[in-house]
Amino acid sequence: MRFICVHLCNLWLVFFFTTTCAFAQIPKQPGPSSPLYGARPESGKSSSGLPAALRDVRLEQKLDQQLPLDLVFRDESGQEVKLGQYFGQKPVVLAFVYYDCPMLCTQVLNGMVTSFRVLPFQVGKEFDVVTVSFDPRETSELAARKKKVYVNYLPAKMQPGAASGWHFLTGDQASIEKLTDAAGFRYHYDEATKQFAHASGIMVATPHGKLSRYFYGIEYSARDLRLGLIESSAEKIGSPVEPSPFGATPGAAGVTIAS
């Protein structure tokens, strides 16, 4: 009996250390301690509740809407690019964030990369990703650092495709407003408190730049995203989905007031 107990204990120790090592190989997602996750150095008045402007913050579904592909932005290397450069051959996952967002935008990006890790399709091969900052003050240098974090979070075999197929853009106020308006992404910046309010979600567009699917919240089913990409690659437009209040999925924060 003593021999059996000792043997079982040895097996448990082997299992524990093997499991611990396996989990240690997975890169940690950006969190509150990450420099790219922290709040802006500037501060405003503390908010005592939701501002009146919050009623206008939402992610409106504009299915079959043509995106303005002639708009000019800057990529993570600082080069001027037309939005249309990323369309024409493959479906595109589109996300609006700002790179210094202290909470929700990082959760959106984490949700995206978590889904990309297990998709049977790879970024840069079967589809591209365009992430656009809706804060005109942000720089290409910040975009480049953000891109590095998320490309490196993908498995090694996916990283070369993501390096060429996942784009982190910045732009001026006019281009940002035209693109977010076309996509139905409504946000609000309050000068008094130096805060943004915005919804959470991502979109899929067809190779020719028409919005075909919306995904709300901060977690995106790899199965649903795969089906959305398949439909979009064939220029098919999906059906509207029923969002929770403020464009959130059940149990997920859909709007943030972030400094």
C-alpha cells in the first residue's frame, strides 16, 4: 500500500510540473501592468457617473455599407497609406481602438488575438486585419509597439503572416471621423474630463470593402468568426445580430469611460 501511495504521489508531481511548463510557454496577454495598457499621463476630473453623451455611444450595424477606401492614414512604420491598399483580395477584420486605452481597447485586442490563435485561417494568408486608432493624437511609434505585442502573442508559425497582414493605423481627425461614421462606430470624447466613451466590437468587411458582419463585446467565437470570413470572402453580407445594451455581449463591458 505504501508503495502504491508513493507511486501515485510521484505521478502527480510529474503531471503538475508538466502542466506548469506547458502553460508557461504561452505568452501572457497585455494587462494592467503593461506600459501599453496604462492610462494617459494627463488627467481630468473624476467622473461621478455616466455622461449625458453616453446615449450616443454605440456600434451601429451598417451592413452592406461601402467603406471609404480612398481615405489616407499612416501605418505603424509612419508611411502614408490608403485604406484601399488592404482590400481587394481577402476579407478584412476591422477594429477601432486607441492604443493608450486603459481598459476596453486592450480587452478587444486580446479577444481578437485569442480567436486568431485557434482559427483554422491565418492572418495575412486567408484574411487581413486593420486596426485603426480613433485618437488623432496617437503616433505611428505607439502603433508599432502595440503591433509587436500582439504579433508576438500569436504562435510562431503565425507571426510572419501577421507581421505583414495585421496593420495598426493612425490618422487625422477628418479621416478617423469619415471611417468611423461609415462603420457605425460612435464614440465620444469629453474635453472637461479628458475621457473617451466607446463601444466594444469588431467588424468583418468583404474584399471590396463592404461591411458584412458585426461581432459585439470583447470575446469573439472562433467558429463564428470563421463563418463570417468565409461569407465575406464570397462577398456575402450577413444578417443583423441583436446586441446587448451599448453593444456588449452578456457579461462583458460594452462601454468604457477611459482617461
